[in-house]
Amino acid sequence: MKLERVDWNPLRITYETADEDYRRRGNAIVIYAFRRRVEFALPELVKPYRRWVDTSRYQWATGPNDGYWDVHPREWGFSLHEGFLQVFFGPQTHDSTTTKSWCAHLPWTQWRYIRTSYHGLDGEHLRTFPERRGLGAFDDEYAFEKTVPKRTFRFRDYDGEEIEATTHIEEREWRFGEGWFKWLSLFRRAKVRRSLDIAFSKEVGRKKGSWKGGTIGHSIEMRDGELHVDAFARYCIEHNLEIID
């Protein structure tokens, strides 16, 4: 038996054939639960999936029998993680034409998106865009976002470079349950998240200028009673940035 701690936390039970990632030669029963992974080694009762890939028809082939064995593990079992259910019943090839699996989000575990609302400089409501919209609604919302009142702040990045940040306030709502299970929202409070959207005039952060690139914009969750100034000031403190004005 092999026991180890993992960061992933699903409920998962599978019977698996050889797996190169764990250098397993035989079969095994693998269980994930409570951030633990347990593997029970078994004899090789079932062999991995093998498929001969013929490459002789290509110009770069070295001969009429050129090719290779495409080898993948077989799995039987299930995995449940954050309402996402997967069922495995054969080869797991990462190819939709040969993989034997089924998956679905369980509707009684999901949050459904309801709306996005935009707010002004003093937190006043400006306009709400609901989930169900007609054609062209995305363009309509995008155009409206450009007109939302914004605040501009100047700050110094970690290297002393002066950069501008432009902010506006958005609020999103989700309710519990999807499809036939929308009624579950009667028993759970809606999730409402108000955020400060931040757009930078230049790349920000220690990775700017590299192939990874710095941050050019993102959003932060706002606390009760916060507006632009308080929320952005808190962001700067948390990221060691200096507000100029």
C-alpha cells in the first residue's frame, strides 16, 4: 500500500492498469479522499491499452513497417470533484474517439449565473445585464462598460516605474441549482460579489518584460463599504505598490 498527501481533493475510486506517471508495472486500486491518495498494488490482471500507429505512408518514414505503439492506461471507476462527475470504463487516451469515459456537472451542486451590474463612482447602480440575452448582447454590454464612470490612480511599481490604473465597479450574482434544481435557490442565499476592475496602462509586476509578461489588468473583491479609493489603496498595500496621488 502506498499513501501520500495531495493538493487535489476529489472523491475518486478507480481500478487502473500500468501508469508511467507512477512507474507502476501492475494493476492497482487507487483512492482519493480527504487530500490523501492511497494505492493498493495488484498483479497485472489487465494490460494497458495498446494501438499500433502506422506511419509508413509519410515521407519521413524509414520503411514499409514504420510505426509505433500508442500505449495508455485503462481505468474503471468514478471521480467526483466540486460537483463534476466522471465515470471511467476503459482506455484513457485523451482522444475523444478512443477514450472510454462519461462526465457531467451535477445540477444540484452548481451555481447559475444571474446578472452583471455596473455601479458609478459613489456606488450607485447604473445598469444591469441579465443572464439571458439576445444576439449582440455581448457587444451591447462591452460598449456600455466603456461609458461607465472610472477613477484613475497613479502609482509606482516595485521598480519605481510610474503607472496609471483605471478602475470601475462591477457586481455579479449567482443562485444555487441548475435546470430542474433551480428551486434549491429558495433554501440558499444568493452569492453576490462586488469587484473593482483594474486596468493598468503598462505591465505591472516582477515578470513584466519577460516572456511570461506582467499583469495588465484584473479585478479584486471589494469589502463592505469600500469604493474606488479604499479598495485600490488596500490592493496597493497588499502588493507593495506606492500610490502617488
